[in-house]
Amino acid sequence: MENEQTPDQAKDAVVTIVDDTADVVGGAWSVASGPAVQGCRRDSGGRGAAYFLTKMREQRAGDPADDVASVERTWKAKGITTERYESGGTEPTLGVRGTGGPTKSIDFLADERGYSLDAVSVCTAGDAEELQRNGE
């Protein structure tokens, strides 16, 4: 069954999960992009609206592996299915991505140079273009 959140509920959900995740890791996060509305395709085939949000944090204060584990625990507790990954090379960037729960997708990257957090809300019944025209 398709999620029946309103666009406002979807926006609030994506902001909340990103803020909660940033709080778990700590540090001074800044918004890189969003929350902004974008068009999406609903399961029923119709058009809808979803929100995305990206936050960044400069130089880390903790250990990337510990922070990935903390984020993964937090997301699992919120009903998000998680998958860890890492980039190649001798000093890989660690990450965890998630689906379900309050978002369609969420991604956390932990690197010694900085962290990033990206999330996309569920696709709601709404007109993304109209929402954009109205200031979203």
C-alpha cells in the first residue's frame, strides 16, 4: 500500500530523521541543500512530490566506524532497513544507507575530511511543480 502522507508530513519526516541522525553523531552540521521538493513517480504510476535534504559536517570529532554504527542503530530503531558500504582504496570512506521507515532513502557518509547526510522522503500525492511555484 502506498504511503499516504501529505507533502507537509513528508517534509517534516525527512527533516526530523536528518536532524535526529545529525544529533546522534554530534558536531556542527550545516544545510547543503533543501529541504526542497522534487517530482517523483508514485507506485500507482501517477506523479507525486517528495522532499530531499542534504546536510554536511566539517572535520569529524569522533571515529567514522563508531559513528556509522551509531547511525545504523538509530535508523534500525526507527524501522529503517540498513546496508553498510565503503569506498575502495587504502583509506575508504565508510557509509550506511537506509530505506523505509520515515523516508524513501537516507545515506550517511563518514570520512576523516567530513561527513554528509542525504535523505529523500516518501513520494506523496502532490504536485511538485505547484509546490515549487508556491515557494517550496
